[in-house]
Amino acid sequence: MAALGTASHVDFTAGDFFADPLPQSDVVILGHVLHDWPPAARERLLARVFTAVRPGGIVVVYDAMLNDERDDAVALLQSLNCSIMRDGGSEYTVAECRGYAERAGFRFESAERVESLTGDRVLIASKPS
């Protein structure tokens, strides 16, 4: 962040995101987080994030999300790894993530695949103003 000159615009907050208050933010990024938890916990976390995001702000979620056909071998292997390491953990489809975000109150904006080691997909959803 310092090299890009953006360090003064970013804060990192330590804590338990299921128990501790989340700071008010314009953007919350959940990277390789939701796949560690069962669906009910994913929804609970996104509801907490919705409360923390200021109107007009966004949530960015990235994980090795499954495609709707569930035939992406890399994402399926990542899902298997998650389920082995965490009880209830797994990858999920973009449509499932969109549902989690929308049920929390966010408005879906976009989702796309990005080049990464795990072939992540990035979903962006906004909080209405």
C-alpha cells in the first residue's frame, strides 16, 4: 500500500468477525473467508458486513467459487480441500454467493474470474444509498 501511495486510505482491523463489532467502512473485502464456513455462517457474516458498510459502499468477495455446472476441476479440488480442513467449509457457486449477498441486503453488481493460483472469482455487491 505504501508503494502505491494508498496506505493512508486503508485500515486493517483485527478481531473475530462473528463476535466483535465491524468498523464502519466504504469497502469490505472478504478474501478466501466464506469458503471456511457453512452456508448459515456465510449469510450471518454478510449480514454483519451489510451493517458495517456505509450506504453506497461495497462488499468484495473472492474465493475459488464453483461455476454453475460444477465442472471446474481446480475449484472442485479447492472445495474438497476446504471441506477436509474445516467442518462445513466448501466452495460455492457465484449464484449461491449472490444469494447470500442479496439476502443480507446488498445489490449484486458483478462477478468475474481472475487469474490467481486458485482461479478465483470476484463478486462485487453494493449497499443501496
